[in-house]
Amino acid sequence: MKLVNQLSGQENRYLLQHAGDPVAWQLWSPAALALARVQDKPIFLSIGYSACNSCQLMQSESFSDPAIAAQLNDNFINIKVDKEERPDLDDIFQTAHQLLNGQTGGWPLSVFLCPKTLLPFVVGTYFPREPLEGRIPFCDLLIRVVNFYRAQHKDFLNLREQMGKSFKALNDLPSTDEPEYADLYLLHEASVRLLAQADKEYGGFLGAPKFTLPFSLWRLLEAVSENTEVADEASAHLALSLDRIGGSAIHDAVEGGFFRYATDAAWQQPQFEKMLFDNAALLGLYCAASTILKQPMYAYVARKTLQWLVRGLAVKQGYGASLDARTGAGDGTSYYFTKTEIKTQVTDAEYEFLNVLYGLERQSDAPFLLHCVKSPADAAERLGLDLPTAEKLFESARESLRHCRAKKPLPARDDKVIGSWNSLLAKSMAQMARYLDDAEAIAAAQQLVDKLVDQLWYNKRLFSIAYKNGDKLPAFLDDYAFLLLALLDMLRVEWRDSDYRIARYLAEGLLTHFYDQVQGGFYFTAHDQEELPYRPKPYADTMTPSGNGAAALALFRFGYLTAEPRYVAAAQHTIKHVMPLLRRQPEAHYTLLQAMRESLLPKPVVLLLGGQLMVDWQQKLLQRYQDQIYCYRVPVESELHPLEVMVMEEDTALICRADQADEEAHDTFDALVSALDQVLSPELALEKFA
């Protein structure tokens, strides 16, 4: 039976990019996997995503080549997968890449699988058409793989068996003879280690390629807000990092939003994809830093980021996944300007300010990327301008340059609405509303969540992606945990019974579908999803929070809000399970550290019942305590809320600590503040460990 390419007619943009390949691409499906077993052909699994420049390069070089396609079609069952659609497969085989090669992988991910066990025996990333920098050409690799599978069967079986054992051992965390106890000192240790890795010249953290690592910066921001002994150093490095990132070429000053990463240490050469999850994470970080570090410029960056998200990624169902790196003639070409081009688009006064800000006159007339050589405040001061005047000049110039860019080839957009990434954005929108007192932001978050629930929530079960034809993909741990965290942040800004109802279902879903009741922790895939060679439990943060960290943190917060001991117990069991990891590398596990802190020092939950008076109280509490407390204002007309609210009188406040509530509510703001000051006193915290 001759196979043909099965990708035409798909809704997935990445798969459609390969629909014209001469390779007989199949979908990941029981039928394709069974065919590989029947024909005794190894599976060639190619994993990528639509915005990936290297994925597009390998397609143009190899997958479009009839001779290479013939090699693939004759000797393999070829399966194409979008990593964003199947993050479980990507996680498993990225892990296999690290096990087999001793280094992290990337995309495109090229995996050769045993058809009987689905265990990988050769894993790589991009393979060139011709020899390049020591990389084997793809056609030569295919010959070697076939020979290894057919002629070196004993070696193949030994490697397959070893891979199986390695996968089985992955979820067995290191243990010690002594019981592992949660330890607040690990928060300090994480901050110290991050500061030791800090790039003191350009901000961020040492090394290239260079990612923004927002969750590492969040740890430093918490060290500042909690006034720890490294607060001053953390504050200085945060300011350096956020200034440099916000003023660098990795931040699109014209359109708003952030590119994927920089290939250099100074943030001057971006990798030009724009991803939803990157921008969602940085949006919340800049909002929080604006308030905590008292830097209005960070709020400006955040607002421009959200403007770009709405303009660049918003679709009818939510927010799309990404913009491609390619724009016309090459990688990111439409983001470049020439000096002459800028002069023709802006006024003399605008050019004068842009010249001081970006050093335009230092450039030749070759295309370049905008990269600040001075801060906006310094540029304004040098020209004798006040900041409002400088901002007007910049905004006017920015709009002119934006219209200029709009005439150039635009990057293609992947309209796929991924539930977990959209939930991260909803969470950051709620943070914008809380930190910047932005009413439009909470309205946007609520609108987004309503769309997600409408599409992805069915029969008390969450899904990760919904397609126009009605097909839905099963949800993963991130989908449940990120949406629950988003709802909790939204409830802190504006209570909606519908959000509380879905939060209840999500918490139950985490326990029912993902929780490991024996060892603790949460699997990435649900208990009833297809069986794969390895079932990961994600612990470390990447550019998104770890699934286990998000689940534990959300269950602590929601458990304390609802006084539901099952949620708290599952979160505590998870923290106990991961303590060896936290002791070994606390700086890589920010979200789990947040959850660990909640297990040791739960933040007080303040319930307010009432209307405008309670709105005023809530605003004053936020100004006074920021993130030291979780404050929820429940309207009188609410029908779904914590049980404690039922015994409260209107215009009163109740303080809950962990699973216990104060016996009496407070009917004056001064009495409430006095009680909270006592609850938050260092002496009381120390008594907990006495």
C-alpha cells in the first residue's frame, strides 16, 4: 500500500505548511502507529511549530526534495506533529534527546522510533541538506538509521531496552536517608544563586542565546517586595534587566511586544518569532515591577505589550499562538529601518529625540534594529524636555514608523488558540488590573476566560485546543493549572460567581485526572489519555510555569480560600515529593518555591462582603499590603462563594489563615488593619516554627 501525504485539509497551520511536501506525512494516530508495526518500519517523527525558522529551513532543504522524500517514504512511516498541539509528545522526545545526546534539544525535533514500543533510538534536531559545521547530511543519516535498525538488530534492541529503563527512572526523584522538610531558606538560596548568574553589564543572566527568563526575574522581584537581605542587589539587577530588555532590540519599540530571544548577550540580535506565552509572562512581570519598584516606564512597556497582543494576536476565539520569524525576504527583515527611512517618516523634533534615544546618527544607512543607547528619561533630559513632552514626541514618531512598517511584508500568524497560553495571558491581564488599577484589563481577562470556557469546557472536562470543525484535543496539566491560577487572580480583582464555579471544577479535575496519589505530584497527561513510553511530571519552570508548581500553588490558594483540606493535602504531598529537587536547584523551580512558601507561611485570606465601601477597603489594602495577603471582595448578591461568607454581615471583613477563619468579622477598616498587622508580624511567623 502506497501512502500519501495526509496533511491537506487540516486546520493546524504547521501541518498545512507541510501539506505540499512529497513526503507521505501521516498524522499521529492509532492507525499510523499500527501501520508501522504491521510493515515493520521505524517511525520518523518530525516535531516543530509554524513560527520556527529552522523548521521552515529543513522543509525547504529536505522535505521538499523528491529524492529525500523517496528515502523517507520507502523506509519509514513518517509522522508530522505540531509541538504546540501535542506538548506531551514534544516533552517526551525532547527528554529522549537529552538522554541520548547529553544536551538539550530544540526544533525541528527529528525522532526515529521503534514501531513496536514507540521508544526512540535516534534523536536529533535540524539536519542540513549538505554537510554543515560537522552535522551529518539528512540523507546520509537516513541510510545509517535504516542500517542500524535492519543490520545491527542486537545493538538496536540493547539501545531500545536502555531507553525504556531510562524513561522509567525519570520520575524517581533523588532521595536521602533523612526526611525532606520544606525550608524557607531555599527562597533566599534561589535569589543568591540567580544573582551569582546575573549579567552585570547587559542585564538578565549570563550566556547566549539569551532568554528573558521572566520567572527568574519574578523571584528577584519577590525578594525585593519581601525586603530580604538581598533586596537591594535584587532591585538593582531587576532595574538593569528590565531597562535593558525593554530598551533593546528584543523588545519591538514600534509595534510593542517581545521577540522570542536574543542570539547575543547584549539583546541586539533577536530571534524574531513573537510567541503568546513569552509576551503573557513579561506583561505580568512589567506590571508588578512598575508598582513594586515604582518605575512608571515599566507600566508603559506593559501597556504597549497588551496593545500589540490585541492588535497582533487577537482572534475571534481568543489569542493566537505566534507570529512567524520570516517577514518577506528573510528572518525579521520588516523590523529593520534605515536612517533615511526614519527621517522621511518623522518630524525634525521627533527625529532629534529618536537620535538621542537610539543613536541614529551613529548608524550607516544600512538597515538596523532600534536599540536604546540612552534611557527615555536621559534622552529627554539631554534635550531639555520634560517627560510628557518626550512621550508625545515618541508616540507620534512611533505611530508614523508603525504605518511605515505596515506597508512591508507582514509575518504570518498562527491562529491556533491554545488554552494554557491564553490562561497565562488572562492571569497577566488580572495582574495588570491589580497592580496598575486598570479596569479595562480585568474586563479583557473576563472576556478572554469566557471565550475559553465556551470553547474548551464541555461536560465538566477541559480541553486544550478547539478547532472550527468541532474537534477538541484533550487538556494537559498546564491547561487546568494555568486557568485555575488565572481565575484566582481575577477573583482578587472582581468577583464573579461563574469564575468561582469553574475554579471548583478545575481543582477537582486536577485531583481526578492528573494527581499521583501514591508518590505525589501531577502528571502532565490525564490518567485516561493514550499510553506513551513515558509519562512526565514537569517540575522546572521554562518560559511557562512548571505544571506541578502551578498546580500546587493553585491548590494551596484555592484550598485556603474554600477551606477544602483535600486541595491543601494534595499540594503539600507534592511539595514533599519535590523537595530533593528544590534543595538541589532552587533557582530553576520558582513556581514550586512559591507553593512551598504557601505550605510554610500561608498568606492571610481577607474576605470582604459588600459594595462600594468594600471596594474602597480593597484598594487601600492593596496599597498597604500588596501581595502579602489575598483579598477577595464578594458582592452581596453573590450566590457562589466560600462558606464563611454566609455568616458575614454586609460591609464587614473576615481574616482567614490557612483553613481557619477568625471568630469575628471586622466592621471598621482600622480594626481590620490592626488585626492584619498582627497576623503579618515577624514575631508571629517565628512562633509557627518555635
